[in-house]
Amino acid sequence: MTPLRHGDRSQAVSQLQKKLNANGAKLMIDGDYGDETEKAVRAYQRKVGLVDDGVAGSKTQDALAGKNCSNMLGHAQLSAAAKRLDVDLASVLAVNQVESLGNGFASNGKPTILFERHIMHRQLSTPMHEGDDAAQLKKHADELAVTYPNLVNPKPGGYAGGTVEHQRLARARMIDDTCALASASWGAFQIMGYHWQLLGYSSVQEFAERMAKSEAEQLEAFVRFIEADPALRKALKAKKWAEFAKRYNGPNYARNLYDIKLERAYLQHAQCQPEAVAA
């Protein structure tokens, strides 16, 4: 589902305007996503408890179509997260917009994941218990890589995308449940499973179960991730987007312009959020 936002002009915008009018707005049906349409989208999002970002993404469009939004992230939850982290609400909204995948759940109702075969190889090669032989573990992982190269591999890749990632994960869990769950990124904020202990979960199984409950649980994992890294939290609070993106996305963050996208999103949200503090 293609997100609609300020500046768009299309028949899809006209259909959006009609649906907004059916929910109390008084828009001219002109297919132009201008200021008034954005205000109407924000008003509708606040009305149904969605994130107030003015973008008619899949969640807003689903809600307008009458779908159940009970497990979706709400504006109040992001506001609470901002207070907990002691950062601008606009900063959290920017991260939610840029870093999240837009929806924490796939079309089949399962949490959004991406299985990383190179992390699976690393997890299988890492001693987890007293008496584990690192050399033997590495040898076994290399053998599995020959037999199941799409599931265990020293190199990243093999992505299927979408709901098919759950099929890859299911097959990997048959090799080793704990290592497989730890080798996937989970939910809207793409938190890797192997962070489960750092984030205070009792096991990676509990982490995965919590990520499958709601986007609120996925946000909780994100907040814990920020809290666990003082430098990352400091960068977010200071709105040092390049430093934040580098620590959150890795050294290749600039290739995807994450820092620029974050700054633009922050400025956009800072203009619309009374709680935001000017940069």
C-alpha cells in the first residue's frame, strides 16, 4: 500500500479525501494532498489513536477501510516513550517514520522480520554453554552452510522479503531454535533478536513472543535499546542525526541517507508538534 503525503496529487488522494469526509472532514475533492488534507489526516489519526504524523500510510488507510487497529502503535505511546527517554516528541516521531518499517506486522498477521543467515552462522559458531568447543561449533556451522546455504552462511544475503521470511525462520528454527530467533530482526524498529539479554528479556523466545503481541511491545524493545546505549541516547537527545544513524544503522548509514531523512522528518514534525523543542 503506497503511502500518501503532503504534495501528492493523484486519484488515490481523491479517494482518501472522500474517506476522510465520510469521517467528518470537509475537504474539497481535488486530488491535491495540500495543507487542509494533511490537517484532516492528522485529525483523523488523533481521533482513532494512530500516530499523528500527517502521512496516510498503510495503518491510516487500513483504519479508514474499517480494519482493526488495536495492535497498532498509537500517538500516546510514542509521546510516553519520548518522556521516558527525555527527548523531543518530534525526535521520536522522526525515528518512527524513518527507522521503522512503517508497519510492525505483515499481511499474515505475524511480526515483520528479516532473517539474517550470516548472523545464524555466527550464532551457531559462538560458544553458549560451559564446555562448548568453539572450533567444533565453527566446523558444524560451516557444514550446515554447505547443506543449507540460504539459512546458514558466512555472508549476508538470501533474503526473500515479506511473509516468506517467516518460512526461512521456521526452517532455521528446526536447526537451532535459539540461534534462529536471535538471527532475525523483529518488528517495526528492526531490533535484532540477539539483543534479548541486553534489553532485559528472560530469553530470546520471550523476546519473540513479545514482538508478536503488538507494536507497543515493539516500541518497548526500541526504548530499551536506546536506554541500553548512552551514546545513542545522547545523540538522539542532541539531534545529532549522523551520529544516531551511524550507531543505529551501522557504518553504511550514509548510503541510505538515514541522517538526512531523520533531520528532514524531525523538522517536519517539530513544526506540527507543540511539545517539540526547536532545534
